[in-house]
Amino acid sequence: MVAALIFLVAASGLSGFTSLAKAESSDYPVLSMPVEYVNYTIVDVNGALWTKVDGTYPIHILNYQNASTSFSMFYPIPPGTKNISWALNGTSLNWSDIATGLHHTAIGNWEMVAFQVDSATDFFVLTTHYEHPLQMVNGSYLFLYDLNINPYLSGEEENSDIYYNVSFDVNATNIRAFTTQTDTNWVPINYNSTQNGLEQVISIVQHSKYENVLGDLVVEFSASGVVDEFSGWMILPVVFAVLASAILYRKVSVNKLKNQN
């Protein structure tokens, strides 16, 4: 989830949200994002794998002199996301869940959150932090970053690069990365792997060009030594039962020996 910013509306003094078709007007902001940075940290939380996501989005308003500087933004979030925060140029933003409408991804439908940007300058930086559990499919863990870069590309700003860093605080093996524009067509993408102390870190650079976008990113891997909390609690009664049986067997054996004597 991880997910990319979706700019669907331009709300200048309006309450609620307006569809893209209605928002396209002479003062609709033309946005570009030549670069973005997304960091993942994979951690074990009580036997379940989670990721902590930190995103940085430097954004330009290309038609700033004529554009509205107040608009709403949407952001898809994976199931179970918590500890969400947003900031504009370092100042916290309020956000809210969107009750209606789901955003489709290659690994499921996601809900979205929304927040309002007011009095934007021609260049501003959005940052976010959130955490969510990883999905497990066919015995492998995976996560998806929804790269909704198309609204930021145009004939005026044709290129955009996104830099991913994924840090594994778990023993990850069989790491594979893909780009995908559909549910079934996943194309492998190369990554660099380094060791940072005990952490394994993979880095991916994904280039998008106007009318030539690779699609979302999916990272898939296996992890050893992960025992979920529920399984741990299930093992304890078995251990106690085995110990109790061993003690009972010993007592019975001792009593038999005493009777024989």
C-alpha cells in the first residue's frame, strides 16, 4: 500500500467533493511531480508482518498564476491501515475516511482517505506516514504501491521518477518485484540489494513517461522464523499436555515398580 496520491477534485471554497469532469475548468490546477520518495520498513508485530510507510511528494502547480490554490486530495489505503498522518510543508493536515467508493488494485479493492489543501504555493511538499499488515498469497507476503502518476504527467511535464527503499527487519528470502497495470499481467522489475547492519535493503527506481507508464509496484517475498501470536498460544496447551502425560507415565511406572517389590 501502499498507494499514490489521487487528485480528483479542485474545491475552491466548496464543501464536499466534485468529480473530475466537473472540476476541469480554467482554474483547475495542473500538477506535476517529477520525483517522489517512498520508504517501506517491514517488521514483525506479534508474529504478523507489517510495513511502516513513509512517503514524500514534492509537487508543482504548473499553472499557478491562474489556478485555484485550494483543492481536495484522495489517497487509497490498504486494508487494516492505522497510524495515518499527513503534513503539508511540515504542518499537520486533518484527514478523513471516504465512506463511499473503493479504489481497485491488482490485489484487492481499497478504501480511500481525503484531505484538504488550502492556499497552496506553486511548489509544496506533502509527506505521509501510515502502517498496514502485509497480505499473504500462496505462502508469500506481498505489498502493492498504487502509482497513480498519470494526473501529474503532461506534454509540459513528461517525466517522473519514484525512488523506493524497502528495509527488511525480518529474514526475507525469494524477493521479487513487479510492475502491473492489470490484475494478472505482472512484469518483473530489477532492484538493487544492500546490507545495512542486520537489515537487508532493496532499492527500486521506477521511471514513468507521459503516455508510457509501467503501472503499480508489487513486492513479494518469503520470510522465515515468523510465528504468529495465535499459533504460539495454540502450541502452549500441546506442550502442557505432553508434559502432563510424561509426569503421569512416570508416576504410573514408579507405582508399578513399588507393587512388584
